[in-house]
Amino acid sequence: MAKLPCISYLKALADESRWQIVRAVLERPRTVNELAEALGVSQYNISKHLRILRAADIIESERQGKHIVSRINPRLRNDVKEGELAINLGCCRFSFDDSPDFRAFSLPG
């Protein structure tokens, strides 16, 4: 049963657009409009992808005035250095460099 959360994380990250959203939100919390502009994707599609990332507990969203700001779930930043663009899923860890297409992961152990 301990592997089930990891499966939902990996399914949510299996889409390139969601991968790019996670990378952008790792840099700083962002609104749907900011993500749509940064990634060149419609607001509708960003919202759809954010729903999937929220359902997998990768992204958290909070209303700030008129805007809803999305950020990485702080639990996924455990054992990650300050300023490092990475998430720790427990089952594995994903690191991002300056390129949005870069993917590196490591398994524990």
C-alpha cells in the first residue's frame, strides 16, 4: 500500500505540460494567468492540469485576493536544499535544471 501515493504522483507527472507547470511553480508560486503566459498554453488547459496536480497532492492552491496562487506541496520539498528546483516524492526524487525539458530522477537507497 505504501507505493500507491507514488503511483498517483507519477501518473500526474506523466504529461509534459504538467511537468512544465511543476517546474515553473518550483521557481515561485504562480497564478493560472502567469502559468498560461509563461508556458504558452490556454488558461483552460492550465486549470485542467492544475486540477490533476492538486488531486495527486503535488500542487496546493490558495486564494489571494482575486487570484488563486498555486505552489508545490511543502511535503514534497523535504530533504531538498533551499533554492534547488527539485521535488522528493519519497519513492523517488526529480530534479530540474535551467532547461524546462531536463528531467533527472533518483531512487532512494
